[in-house]
Amino acid sequence: MVMRVGGIASGMDIESMVNKLMEAERMPLTRLKQQQTTLTWKRDAFREINSVLLELKNMMTDMKLSTTYKPKTATSTQENAVKATATSNASNGSYEINVTQLATNAMNISTTNTDLKGNDVLDASYHDTYTFYTFDEDGERQTHTFEIKEGDTLNKVFKRITDDKNNNVRAFLDETSGKVVLETTRTGKYNSNGAEITFSEEDNHFFTNVLKLNPANETGGQNATFIYNNGLELESKNNHYTLNDIHFEFNNVTDGNARINVDTDVEQSFDAIMKFVDTYNKAIDIMNSSQTEEKFRDFPPLTDEQKEEMSEEQIKKWEEKAKSGILRGESAIRDSMYALRQSLQSVVETDGEYKLLSQIGISTTINYLDGGKLEVNEEKLKEALRDHPDDVYRLFSNSGTGDNRGLINRFDDTLGRARKQIEEKAGNSTHTLDNYTIGKRMKELNQRISDFEKRMIMVEQRYWNQFTQMEKAIANLNQQSSYLFSQFGEM
């Protein structure tokens, strides 16, 4: 920091005079910084609107799905035995399911206790490669091998078998009972002629002598069996099955028939549409407010010096007025708002019950000052979802082109263009100043401010130099005066 002392010869407050002169010189700089602040506020206001539009954009995928408009519920009279879930294409109605047998894993347990503990190292006589077999979906035998190496413990061998994800088998030793368990990790019957896990004869000395296993003792490995609607007998290798777009999950055998009731979940669909309407109204509200807010031109951004003289509450109120109407008249907002509104009000040719959003109870408010916000006749919307869910789906999400294109697809297209237009104007958090219009203006202002501040340093130095020269001249004058007076005194 430069320390300057002035006014010794003249008796004038030079520093105060220079500061006053610099205040006048800095007035253009103050205006530049206010413009800089205004641009920052404008950019942030644009991005706030775009963040709300992003909320809408994130909803578009779900709003295009059939499950949004015709979700199905499936209830079971024996939930502990059989549960069901239905896709949007499932037919409403009742279905009878009688589960007579669950699918199980195949399991082989050693006939007697093994002589080894899990951490016992296997004898060198067992160091070899061993083979066992499982069966694929077509009943074809699949070969699997594992190797016993020097230093291997029984647990290490079991881990080697279990970690091979291709064999669908796990092995372990129950230390308490001393029994070995070899079982499939999948349910179902794959080998129609016998055990699900078999051993070759040459390997029986390890499986039989060490593991005490015999394929003939294998249990389980059966398919789930059930009867559909008292007539169709079916099997499944797993404890689940999909039929007529209904997915059944078996947890136990049923006590006779379990009745599955499938119906349209009107409330779920209604809630999804209402969530979209609420988010849309939020976006329209913030966009419309930006165009109708009063603009206070007598409230420019405050300088740092002005803020120092004000309380926090005063600053807050001032900046509220300074920011008011900052986006007013911006075509990117005005045009986007109009386009979004129009995309939801056009006719959709679907050959269905509905062609307009108003026909299912959704319309714009009669108050034009709302900017086109939507209001919902809940009873009418629920009636449409209950009686004609497929037609509601087509109205919103028909995948055709032109007049056949669904409202949500049109809205999504318009929304993408609106967000792009705003980003071109105000960018996003990942953009540099060169990537958007306001950013380029901010960059230009930053350079002008930087250049101006450098010039202010030179101007201030010039003032000090001038006052210094004046001080020197006054000092010289004072010396000459003193000399003259001293000469008069000697006469």
C-alpha cells in the first residue's frame, strides 16, 4: 500500500481532494460494475427458470409410459402363498391359481460325518483334477472341473467350487454336524433321468471317500407346479411365472385356489398426471411472473460503499426492487411460455375417445393473468382414467407424427427447444463465458472494467503528481518570501 502525505506546504487536505476527484473519475466504472451485477442477476434468473423446466424434462420419460396412464394392481386372497403384479397390458378381472408344489434346489448331504475339518489340509493323494456334471435348460449334460492343489484345505476346495458361477453349485461343510452339503444354487428339475449333480466313476474316491456323497441320495431339484383357472396345468423351474401379462410369485403351496384380482389403479395414474400439472404450473408461474413484474429503474445495483451505509434489511428490500422485472420483455421466456401452452392445447387425432386435454378435465384457467396455468376437474379426469385409460394414454403419448402425435411428445419437443434457447442466452453451470450470449457480454464488461481500473491508477497517480508539483512550487515560494522578508529586516 502506498503511503502519501500531502499539504505540508499548502496546508490543504490533498488526500481528501484527490479522493473527491477520483470519485468523479470512477463514476463510469461504477456504472460498468452495476451493469456487471445486472447481467449476473439476469443470468441467474434465466437459469432458475431453466431448472424448473428441467424438472419437467425429467418427468417426460414416465409421462410417455403406458404404465403412467393405466397402471394395474393385482391382489391375492392368499398373499402368503402367491403374489402377483400386473403390467399395464394385463386384462382386468379375476384369475384362479392353485400352487401344488414349489420349485426347490437339489441338495446332496453326506451319508456320514466327514473325517476332516474345514481348515484341514488335504492329503497329497487327493491332489488332482476332478469332474462333476450338471444339466442345462435342454437337459444336456454340462462338464465342470476343479483342481486340488498342494496346501489346499477342504474349505478352499469348497470355495473354488462355489465361486465358479457357471456351475450353479455351492459346497460347504457344516462344522457342527460334520456333514458336507453339495447343492444347486438354482431351483428346478433339469435332469429328467436322475440327479441334478452327478460325479464320474473315476472321481468317486474323492466325492465318496472324503465328502461321503452319493448321487443317489440327492433330494429336491423339482419344478413348481400349479393349475391356472382350474384347467391349465403348468410347471416352472423357478417359483415365479408370467402369464397374460401377470407375474406370479410363489412362496408356498396354496390351500385350494388363490384368487388374483387385477384392476386399473386410477389413483396412481391420477397422482402422476397431477404431479405433471403442478410442475407445469410452477414453471408457467415463474415464467409469467418474470414478464409481469414491475421494473424499478430508480433502483440500480448497490455499490460496496453504499452497502456499508445500509442495514441488511435495507439492502434486501433495495435488491428486491433492483431485481424486479429483470427478465421482462425477454423473448426467450415469452415465446417459450406461449409455445409450451400451445403444445398442450392442440388437437390429437388418435381415433380414440379424446382429442383435446379439456375432454378429460384439464384446461387452462379463465384468468388470463395466470399465463395459461392448468386447472383440473378431478372427477372428470378420474372418470376418463377409469373408463378409457387406453384413450387417455394415446392422447398424451401417441407416438405418431403430425396431428397424430401425442400431447406429451409435442410438449417434450417444445420443452427441449425452450431449454436450448434459454441456455444459448444464459448457459448452465458447466459453460464458460464464451458459450452463451450473456456470458460474452460479461466477459466484455470484465475486460472493460479491468482496463478502466488500470486507467484509474494512472489518473490517480497523475493527480498526486500534479499536487506534488504544486506543493513544491508553494514550498519554493515560501522560501523566497522568507528570504525577502529577512532582507528587509536587515535594512
